[in-house]
Amino acid sequence: MIFLDTTAPTFAVDFDTLVDARREASTDLARDVGAIIRSVRDEGEAALRAFTSKFDRHDLDASGWRIDSADCTAAYQALEPGLRNALDLAATRIRAYHERQKPADTDYRDAAGVRLGARWRPVDAAGLYVPGGRAAYPSSLLMNAIPAKVAGVGRLAMVTPTPDGQINPLVLAAAHLAGVDEVWRIGGAQAIAALAYGAGRINRVDVVTGPGNAWVAEAKRQVYGVVGIDMVAGPSEIVVVADAKNDPEWTAADLLSQAEHDTTTQSILFTDDADYARAVAAAVDRQIGTLATGSVARTAWDANGAIVVVESLAAAMPLVDRLAPEHLQLAVDDPQALFDQVRHAGSVFLGRHTPEAIGDYVAGPNHVLPTGRRARFASGLSVLDFMKRTSFLGLDETALAELGPATIALAEAEGLPAHARSVALRLRTNR
């Protein structure tokens, strides 16, 4: 963990280093992932069978390629009531939030008499990647599948690795609750390739979303253009802006809520009180020793964590914008005043009683968010990721007569005579 102070003479250089630090996996996976994609594209099911045997240690023909919907229903019904109620609450709130994102069609006539508008329609099919093994998160399944269903996607195919043929029952329960149509026992880059190109019994989709490891992220990057993707996400991150009125234990827990994800995650605190900064650092050290995920959190905190002491919390906001964090907590009495200054953040959590962890599960907004400073130009997953907009226009003779001459002039200026003629012929006929 690094400790920075804006009054230090080297602060500008040190903060630049923090902003520019790369935490993505350093191994160049592009060549290996490309080879996997080509194998699946060319060999179909045979490649999937071989890769699953190699990486997940089971035979798809023996364990079954597809998990039946009845198994998902049974997993949901078998949940302990408290856990089932929590999953229901999460799904209900996520669905309600995303229902408000559905865009409205437009259709109007302008002063020239031209009919103009846009129509929104869902993609026909979407693919959802759900990690397996240690990183089996039913919450991410809900966050990806529910917006797709709200958008009106007709077919939602889920792929998930099942190491040694095993799968987390909670993932199956979430698939039932979210209305997933197909669940396939494949993972890794090969699963992304199957969704993008189709492979035997697995039909291709139009959009692929969902988190995964570096291999999955690279595969999504490579198939973009063949299919749409949500984003190429990197390691998770959190920035907390807090004053000394906060309990240091609370803030330490907030920082560790991301540090426990992976050794490459990043947690950063901005505060205007040096004593409070030291108290939080001490609390982080104490709490790490109590976590089952402490080893991962310790590595992430030591390698990527930072505490920045600023002269005022308002002065911290331009620095926060440079980081463009995935998650931003504003733990102050008047969070709106700071929020008004924020330009770049994936999701913002307002006030002392709004820990980021609430947003991961039951609040409603999507937790699939841009990382690695991509919040400068990207947004979190939404209903719009599963929809596309078609513009339309319609002219009558009067409208064509008004817009036609300018169109002809511009087409001729660009050296495109057929464009000009397609308009000019109609204008002559109208006369």
C-alpha cells in the first residue's frame, strides 16, 4: 500500500504513477486465445469436447452438454428459505431498476414535412458467460440475465465451466430465477467462441456478456465485431472518499470488499485527515487477519492499495476523476455536493450508509461496470446493451422538393453522381 500526500513535493509524479499503473495480467494471451477460437470455429463440437476434457477434466458426452431447466428449478426450490428470499429480493430490485431503462420509440414530422424517428428492438439471442470454480457468482448472473430479459431477448444461452463436472447449485437457482433458456457446461475462451460462431448443438448469438478471467476477456475482445460484447473488463477497483467522522473500521471493510476479489484488484482511500488515514490503514491490517479471503486481500492491498491525504475533500474530486473508478463511495454528510463534481465513475454510492457491497447484490443498479479508467468513455451494463436502434424517415413530394436540391449539391461536391441522380430523377418527375 502506498501513502500519498498532496502537499508532498513528489505528489504529482507519484499520483501519475498510480493512475497509469497497469494491473491486467501481463501474459500475452492473444496468440493462444486466437488458436482456441480458430479451433472452435473450424472443428465445432470436437474442439469443445477436447478443451473441456483438458481444462475442466470431464467428458461432455458423459456428464451432459446441457443442464436441464428442471435441474435449475430443483436447485432453486432446494435453497434454504433465507437464501432463496435474498435471491428473490435481488432479482426483484434488479428487474425494477432495469425496467426504467427501456427506451421509448420516437416518431414525428419536422417543419419540412419529413417523418423522422427511431425504433428500438432487442437482439434475437444473447450469450451469458458465468464463471465457475472459486469465482461462481450468482449475483453476476442476475445482473447480466435480467437486463437481457427486460430488453425482450428471445433466447438467452448461458455458458459456464463445470470443473470435474460440478456446478454451484446457487448458480443454477439464479439461472431459473432470471429465466435463462439454455445452460451449457462449457467455459473459457472456447465457450466465447462457441457463442460467437456456433458449434454443433450450440447456436450462435448476437451479443455476449458476462465476467471471466483473462482468457475470457481476451476471447471477447477478439470476437467483437462478429458479435457485440458488453465490455472488456479488467480487475475490480474501489475509491472511497471519507472524512474523519466515519468509523475507520467501516472504511477498512469497504476497501477490503474489493481487495478480496483478486490479487490484482485496487482499493484507494481519499481523506482530508492524516490521523484518520493512519487509523484506516491499521484497521485494514487488523481485518485482513480475520478474513477467509485474507491472503488474496493482503496481496491486493500491498501491491495496489493507496491512501491519499488531501487538503480538502473537494480538492480530491479532480484526482478521483483522473482515476475514473469502477466504484466510488462518497462517505460524507453531504455526498451530493461532491457527486455534483464527479464526471467519471462507473457507479457512485452516496453517504456513509451506502457501502458498495449493497450495490453488488440487492440495490438494483448493475454491478457490471467499466474498470481500468474506462469509465471516462464507457458505462455499466444496461438494457441498451441488448437492444439496437433503427432510425427511419419518410418524405412526400413536398418534403423531397425542399431537401432534394441541397442533397444534389452535396453529392456532386463529393463526386458521387449516382447519389445526385437518384434524387434529381424524382424531382423532375414531380415537376
